[in-house]
Amino acid sequence: CSSDLFMTEDLVIIGAGPAGLAAAKSASPYVSRIILIDNNPRLGGQYWRHLGKEWIDRDIAHFDLETGLTKIESVKKLNNIEIWSDTQVWNAQSQNGEITLRLLRQNEEKVLICRKLIVATGAYDRSIPFPGWDIPGVMTCGGAQALLKGQGVIAGKKIIVAGSGVFLLPVASGLVKANANVVELLEANSGTIFNPRALKLALNLSKLKEALSYLAAILKAGVKPKFREAVVAAHANAEGILSQVTIAKLDRNWNIKKVRTVECDLLAVGYGFTTDPGLISALGVAMKVDIDSNVVVKVNKNHQTSVSNIYAAGELTGIGGKDLALLEGEIAGLSAVNAKVPLRLRMKYLVAKSFANTLKKIYPIRNGWMNWLEANTIICRCEEVSLAKLQYSVSELGASDSRTAKLLTRCGMGLCQGRICSRAVVDLVSSQLEQPASEKDRIATVKREVITPISLGVLAKDK
């Protein structure tokens, strides 16, 4: 398959969200060609996911879509940036200074070999299992927002937005601006207004302005946010579709104090984000566990990983949002082409990173969520493994870590390869063992040879 083999001495960037776009633009003046790879049909990533030009109100779910569109167009206009959209990397290897990327383009496998790489694959919604989280009508906050941003679709008629973290605000705001009926907005933590760290957030005026704009839209629609409340169970009707949820008032550790029932046909629920390091971990770079238990990439001040010709930017190095991702992308782009990183850029990065870490401390995931579960609650949705089966692997079969539990139950061995359930499995197993989850155990959950599912038929074509 020599016609499907590409070799380049130029820079390759994977991910065309804020970090990837910023990296491409900052590196562009210093190299002859950049290949920008993304699995979406349009540039912008999850944050700047947008409707086509034919939609008049495509900015309804964005705080500042014009900034994103300007960034996207500026990258498109650069003649030395070659954009490979609708392209997935299913396998990656690094050896002897060469990086081999196996790609899926138009349902055909291609092989790209390069010498310098920036990875900016971002993150996805973190889900916490609870009874009924697998029934139709329950989706992540990101899923509800993606339908609105990318398709102009409101996914339900009676909507509850719940979970924890600042992401709840733009999701609820976008929905109410689109005239959706949001009946409840629930934050499991106490919220910034009651947190002593909130002053540090208030000093970031741009973020404060953004948060206030979301809050104003939500309050204008008559939706009052409720704190220390969460959806602890979802219930289906006779057709098997979501019809109501159980909402609990929580104590500080998320243990249930009292409950109430509310009717709805869509639950958008999310508990922050999980980094997506599957691709870069396959390249053998050093990883670590962040303060929010996310597995992230270790980088130096230039966003260079432990493998000298591989750089990482954006959520891969720690969840931080669009503004931090833009700064990290710019630093990684300049560093990858040996250009000087201005001091002002490094200072802005330090401020943004401090802001991001403060948010992680304000919105922790408390262990009380594990008390919401029932014996038959599905933990691994792909393989339909219940809590009872997972606990049995520990109490009766002797599993001493999540990896062993995975082998005994198939938790995390389905189509998503543990992307959804692995963090919950680690937490549940370590809780049952009455010991903290080890860094080794957490890092093991993100390592996989097949990064994106590929059919045997596609592989067979190239043999």
C-alpha cells in the first residue's frame, strides 16, 4: 500500500480545537508546511462546534462565536497549512525519532510518518453512573450542547440540566436562548458564591463577564439554579424512554438527605471533563494524575513531553477551558519550531493556569455519589456490567485493582474501551478495597493500542 504511505519532515498537529488552531497559526511563519488533522468535518473542535452559514442564529449557543470563526478563517487562509478533516488516528507509534500515525480517511487506512508532532485532542464529558443513566433521554451536557451547536436541535421538550462545574451554565444558557424549556438547573456542589476561593475567580474580569452573561440569560428565562442538588436516579415510562428523575438534596460529601421527583423527557448531566490522552499515551510519553484525578500529559514550560519531538497542548495537560487552551497551543506551536516564546505569553499562561486549578478545587467530585448506586446499576454500558458484578470481582474473585477487575468482568473492554466507565471503575474498586487509587492504576486506564475503532475489513484492504 505504498500509495497510502505519506512521509513529511514538516510539523503535524492533531486536533483542530482552540489549542490546535493556535498551535498551527503560531508555528506557521517558521515552517514550509503544517498538516492539521481533525476528526470533525469542520474546524473548531468541541468548543467552536458551529452550524453552517445557512443558519442565521448559529451563535445562539456560543458566548463569543466570532472569535472562533475569525481564528478558523485565519488558519484556513494560511497557504502552508494543509487541513485533513474527517480523519481519525487509530494507532500511533514513536521510534528512533520518527512518529508513525495510522489514519482512517474516507474509510481507508493511510500511514503518515513525521518527525515533529503536536497533540491537542482535547477532552469529553465526565459521566458518573447512577440508576437509569443508560436509558434513552439521558445524555451528557456536551451531547445536548453539540446537538444545539452543530445541528440546531433541541433534544427535549422538558429539560433538566444537572451535574457539577461551570459547564452547566453555557449549556443551560444556550438551551434557554433557543427557547427550550429548562425546568431545573442543579449544581451538586455549593457553587462559587459560597466558596472562599471565589474572589480569585472574580479577579478574572473576562471570565466573570462570560459567567454573568450565561446567568443573566438563565434567570431571564425564569430558571433559578439550585445548589447541592443532583439527579440520583432516572426512570423510564412504559416505552422505555425517560419520563422522570429523582432529585436529591445533598450534604457536603454528596450523601442523600432527602429526595423529590420531577417529570422530564431530557436529562443533560455532566461532571466536568475527562482528558482524551489515548493517542498521545500510545506514543510512550510520561503521564501523571492531576488534582482532579484526570490522567494528563507531563510537559515542561514549552509544552514539550518526555519524548523530545512530541508536544501537547490544551486539555491534555489539564482541564482549563478555551482561553488556557489557546495560550498553550501558541506556546507549543512556537516551541515546536524553535521560535522564542514571549514573556508576556508565559505570564498570561500562568494566570490562566492558576484560574483553571482554582475551578478544579471549587468543583470537586465527592465520593458520596457511590452511595447513589444500586446493585443492578450498570457501570460499564458497553459490556452491561452491573455494580454487583464489579463488587463480586473484588470480594469473591480477589481483584486488587481496577485492571484485574476489568479482566474479570470486561468493564472497559467494549466499544468505547473504557473512555466512559474507567474513572468510575477505579473509584469504585479502590473504595471497596478501602484504599486510595494508585497513580499507576489510573494511568493504566488510558493506554490502548487501538485509539479509534477500525473494522477488520478496512485493515484487510491494506494487507
